[in-house]
Amino acid sequence: MPTPRHHVIIGSGSAGFGAATTLRARDPDCRISLVTLSSLPFYNRYDLPDIFRGRHDWRDLLPIMPAMYDELGITLRRNSRVVDVNGTAQSVEFAHRETLHYDSLLVCAGGRGYLPEILSDYRPLMHNFASFEAAMEVHTALPKGGTVIMLGGDMLGLDLAFTLLDTGYKVALVTTPQTFWPHRVDDQLRGKLVAALEAKGARVHGDSAPVAVEEGLPGAPARRVILQDGTEISGDVVMPFCGLVPAVEFMLSAGVDIERGLLVRPDLRTTGENIWAAGDVCQIWSDSDKEYRFYHGWRNVREMGELAARNMTGSDEEFVAEDDGRIWLDKGSNICSTFWEH
Ligand SMILES: Cc1cc2nc3c(=O)[nH]c(=O)nc-3n(C[C@H](O)[C@H](O)[C@H](O)COP(=O)(O)OP(=O)(O)OC[C@H]3O[C@@H](n4cnc5c(N)ncnc54)[C@H](O)[C@@H]3O)c2cc1C
């Protein structure tokens, strides 16, 4: 009996999870290892704002229960950080000093929140919203009716902002060039979108950049954000939402080409042998644009994971974007985005 192929997938988000189930459906005999930093199995992160609507049990967010991974023959390795990939030896190195061999590797490591350099020293005074645990921490830190100061306001953050406003909290939004990321908006549309945010109750600060985050003064809310023009904004929680930086640091010696993300051909192969990439971590070659492009949005990400899995098991397909990345105002002046259509 030949040894079954071992597919290792780094990342159990939308791309990695979709890839694992597709691999299993197409190759009943292969070995699949699905690796994640998270302590939880896959859940859709765009459901996280629902925590403010009372969804506090992480099990409610899971599309499949943990026992199903065993039934599908998918080895889920939680709390496992990959620190290095050796493309020549075809192996993955973990922070806990284990080495795992692969026959084919799919990197679906996503991205983490970008923070402008000037704010990086203030990270300990800010909250992120990248995981269920982080979202619950924000919920705990925020008093009833309290204020979130949002720096940037990408489409991930604005989704949360609308939920907060809907559930009785206040939002102070300091706009930056990353507001509405990943959409690119011209000045005219930007002005209309900002007006729509204000009409929904957000307090928008658009004239000056954030330069510092400080503890609140005694007797006042827990945080202050200082803008370049000296304005101080007071609130309970500060959250940066300034787009994503692809998580590629463990791939630096893997022998693959990297720009900002992992560079892949339209069939999602990297330049490394038997190494593929999908989701927010990769940039795909676009023949029409003559450049490598990111394709964010859950529909694109899920399609990439499934496509990579099909190509790893014998297909030869090219990626076609499922989400064209549009943002607009409807007749009622509500902000609509293909990113939010789920
Ligand atoms: C609050 C929030 C709201 C969002 N709202 C929307 C929305 O409305 N619409 C939309 O389209 N998208 C939304 N998104 C974005 C969407 O969730 C992402 O585009 C999508 O999750 C990307 O999927 P991915 O599989 O590429 O990466 P991710 O989901 O980011 O998964 C990355 C995986 O890689 C793992 N990983 C990373 N580094 C390592 C390492 N060194 N070792 C081991 N494992 C590693 C992580 O643990 C994780 O499992 C939202 C995201 C957030 C956080």
C-alpha cells in the first residue's frame, strides 16, 4: 500500500477550513493536518460583532462541532504556532520544537491588523477584535452605553461600529487613509460615506491624524486619544481598524517569492515546489492588471481555499474573483458593501 499523501494546511480560517473539507471530499485516503494559533476550531470571524447582541457562547459560532474533525479525518492542531517552513526538506517547524513533514503545503495564514508606526508604542492600551477571546475582552471592558474610539475604520471595524451603535454604545471614529479598506474610494464618495456614518450616530473626527493613546484622567473614561492638532477624544476602549498585514514571517526562508503577501499564480501555486497559498495571505497574479493583487472578502477567500484544494488534487483551474469589491449608498443612505453580503 502506498503511503497516503500528507497535506499540511497552515491556518484554519475560511480559506484553510474550506480547503481541508474539499481535500477530504476529493481524496478520501490522504492525511490532512490543519494548523492554527487559535484555541478554537473554525468560526466565521465576521460573526464576532454578534457578541454585542448576546452571542457569548463560542460553540454558537461553529459551523461544525469539534468531533466532526475526527469524523472527517482532519487532524486539527490548535494552539500551534509555525515558526519556519523548510521548502527543501518539505517540513514545517513549530514554536514548541516539533517538525512536521508535508507532501504538499497550503498556507492560509491570513493577516493581522496593521497599525501605523506612530501608534505602535501604544498597542498595550488598545484592544483588537481578531478572535473570539479578544472580542469578549472588548465586551467586558466596555461599560453599558460606553464609547469605543475607533482608529481608521476599515470595513471590519465599520461592521462592528454599526452593531455597537445599534446596541446602545457610542462610536468615535478617527478617519485615516485606511477608512473603508479594502475599498478604494475617491474624495467625493468618501465624503458621502462619512456623512452616512454621522447620520447613523458615529462621531467622526476627520481633520487630524491620531498620534498618541493615553490612560484616561482620574474619574474620566479609561482612555484618551490625542490627535495631531491637539484635540483629545475620551472613551472607554480604543480599537485600531487599519486594514491587514499578511502573516508571512514564518515563510521567509521557505524559498518562495514574497512581496507584501505570498505571491501566487492564478492557480494559487507559489514559486516553491509543492507550496500553495490562499486567502488574505496571498497576492494573485492578474493578467489584466499586470500585477499581483490582493482579493479580500469572505467569498473570495473561501473560493481560494477550495480552488487550491482542487488544484492540489489534480485540477488545473484559475482563480476568478467572487466578490468585485464594491461599496455604495442605497436609496436610504445606508452604506452597502459586497464585503458585508453574507
Ligand atoms: C471582526 C471581523 C469582521 C470581519 N467582517 C468581514 C465581513 O463582513 N466580510 C468579509 O468578507 N470579511 C470579513 N472579515 C474578514 C474575514 O474574516 C477574513 O477575510 C477571512 O477570515 C480571511 O480568511 P483567511 O482564511 O485568509 O485567514 P484568517 O481567517 O485570518 O485565518 C488565519 C489562520 O491562520 C492561522 N495562523 C496565522 N499565523 C500562523 C502561524 N504562524 N502558525 C499557525 N497558524 C497561523 C490563524 O490562527 C488562523 O487560523 C472580518 C474579520 C474580522 C476580524
